Amino acid sequence: MSKKLAITADDFGLAEDINRAIVECYRKGVITNISLLAVGEAYHDAVRRAKENGITKLGAHLAITDFFKPVSSQEFVPSLVGRNGLFTSGYQTFLCRYLAGFVNNNDIYSEFKNQIAKIKNDGFSISHLNTHQHVHMVPGILKIVTALAEEEKVEYVRFPREKLGILTRLKEPSASIRNLMLLSMCLLSEGLLKKAHVKYNDYFAGHAYALRTKKKYIYDMLSETGDGLMELNCHIGYFTENVRKRFPYYKNCEKEMELLCDEAFLNEIKSRNIKLVSY
């Protein structure tokens, strides 16, 4: 066994200036996996950039939250959308509706299936599946995602179980609370993932500090993990006026990109005998 690190950029297709940054970092060899958002407003720009750079394999960043317009016609996924025809606001609202029984699993299956089909129809093979805001860690939704992985012959599904050190939990209470919520869902779902015929990462980093990743945090996570595969989830981009207006929470995306593209970071990975890999 050895330590392996997969660095995955999510939200490919969210905005053109995010797409541009992801492709640039991928070409530099910093990003090893890209997750394509089929419902993103800059989806077609992402497809064009990927093809221009010879990228033939992408992950599917499946989404059913956050005010995106579904790939499916509204009448076929009525429990996923509001009167405006868009997904519900965020994972908190979605989870409340899901746990209260207002969301139909068949609608989730249909929408995820159509998002995967959209990506494949545009000429890409699917390397991995994950979800926007990690909603697939809800046990009922994980069953759908793993079933689709088997149907579509997708090898990897993300397992976002992130273990924070004691000092981090004490210094960053807000990050700790977010981490605890996701960790609870991961513990509930781990058994289902083990029974499924898919592969998944042994370690994960990038949720507690999403969009504000720090060098020390990454190094600490790498130090605390053993042999196996770690996935580092990142959100990079150029924080242009368009991105600022549409996605203000991306305000630290350039800092995150700068950190990952720093030669010192890549040298640190090499010095630890960690192999960069893709799915």
C-alpha cells in the first residue's frame, strides 16, 4: 500500500471564469479530476473547453439543490422543483423536505439519470459520481447513486468522510459543526457503500474548509492519514465581476487556486512520497 491523492475540482460548468481556471490547473497537472455540473449555466462552455484540451473523461457532479434548472422536464420531477421550475434553495431546505416525505426517490433517480446521460451524450465517459452539497450521503439517495453507478458502469463514488483533528475542532467551531453534520450522514451510509459494487476513497478533505482551504489544513490532513486514497475536493476559479455577482461565496477561489498551483505545494506532495492519481 501507499499514499495516493486525487485532487478534484467541482462545479465545472457553473461559470465561464470557473471553467477557465479549472482547465488551466488541470493542464498544469495540479487538478487530477474534474466534476462536471450538467445543470450549470456555463455547461456548454465547459464542454467546449474540455474538448479543446483533449479531456475525454469527467466526473458527474449531480445536483438537486441550489436553484438550478433540472435537466428533466419539470412535469417529470415535480417533487424536486418549486413553482419557478428550479430546485429548492439549498441542502438544508432540501433535507427537511426529503425527511418529511415530500421528495420522491423516483424523481431523484430520473433527474440524476438524465444528468449522467447529458454528459455521456456530449461525448464524455464518466470517471466518478458525486453530488452538489454531498446530498448523496443521505442513505436513501446513496442507494440511488450507487445503483446508477452500477448501471452506468462508473467505478468510483465519493465518500466525503472528513476527520478533523482536535485542535482544528476547537479553533474552528463553525467548521466543526458542518463537519459533524456530514460525518453523521457518512456513518449512517458507510454500510450501504461497502455493500455496493463501487470503489470509493479512503480519506477525504475539503468540506469543512470548502472555498477557504488552507495550506496547513491540507498538510495536517495528509499527515494524519495512512496508506490508501485521499480525495482533496477544491473549488477554484477567477473571481471576476460576473462570478462575484452570481456566486459571491466563491470569494476565496483564487486563493485556493494559488495554493494548489504553488510549486511548493507540489514539492511537498512529492517529499511525502504521495502519488497524485486520477479516477
